[in-house]
Amino acid sequence: MPASKYHRENLRATLLELAEATVRSSGVESLSLRQLARDAGVSHAAPARHFRDRQALLDALAFDGFERLNAMMSDAAGSEGSFETRFRALATAYVDFAVENAALLGLMYIAKHAEGASDALIAAGRRSMDLAVSLVAAAQAAGQVIPGDSGRIALVVFASVHGVASLATDELLDGMSVEDATAATVELLLRAITVTPR
């Protein structure tokens, strides 16, 4: 993006946008601050005003990704309707994000678990799981979900839904669409965790 197309105060956002595009098209390994500076049409030193090094850029990219994922999942969990409706919406939001942003999601989880990860990044990385736990716990309180550790139940749910996304991005669904695979997984999960027989 030529320098004339953005204001200098928006350089950070521009660099993140270009970095995400690079991760999506070429992978994390090909990401460099020097190349981003060239792509943005700025001096090689300009990115240092916002990111002290490549790792700081990756951490910022991961944090931004978590913020977007969490916003999507929060909207889904807070939507109108029954527990089952919100549960489906939450699962679908995660799978949609994970499939659309597979390379970014991988970076997000690596950055979250890296030694020296910031408290803000770790908290952002936990937020989506916290949303799932809260949804399950509220349904338990309403007598809609089986008793038990809400965190463990949410973890199993999360692992199952993440598995669908991983299979989809690796093209291992054996011809089943990601929408059908998600719906089937959600239906089985609901049969397992809801109190009322389905």
C-alpha cells in the first residue's frame, strides 16, 4: 500500500493489516518488518515506532485476532434465544473464524502459550473459553445442562468444535461441508450435555 494512501498515524493499523495478509498468503515464516515497511511504502525504521521487533508484531497480530474472535463469540453468546440457539451460534462463530483465518489462529495460539506472553495477550486468549464456560454455567443454573464442572464441559465442547475447524482447514471432512460437520457435531454435543432428552 503506497504511503500516500494512509495517514502516518494509521501506520500501526496498516502494518497489522499487511502482516495479516502476508500470514494468510505465505505463512508466518515469511513475515518481516523490513518487507512490511516496503509494502507500506515507508522507511525501514518506521515500523519500529510501533513494534520493537518481529515478535512484538506477531504478538500484536495475535492480540488483534483474539479481540476479533472474542467479539464474534460474545455476540453469538449474547444473542437472543434459547441456550441451544446461542450454543449453535457460538460454535458456528468459532468455526467460521477458524476456517477463514486458519494461519492467523495458529499464530494466535502459539503466541498465547509462548514464554513471556503478555498478561493482556493471555487474557485475550482465554476470553473465548470463558464465554463458553459462562454459557454452560448459566444453562446449568437454569437446569438445562447436566451438572458437573462447567469448565470441563466447555473444554470438551471447545475441543470438539475446534476439531471440526481443523479437519475442515486440512480438507479431511471426506466431502462433508464444514456447515454440515459443524451442525452434526453441535447436535451430538447438545444430546450429550442437555438435561431434556432430545
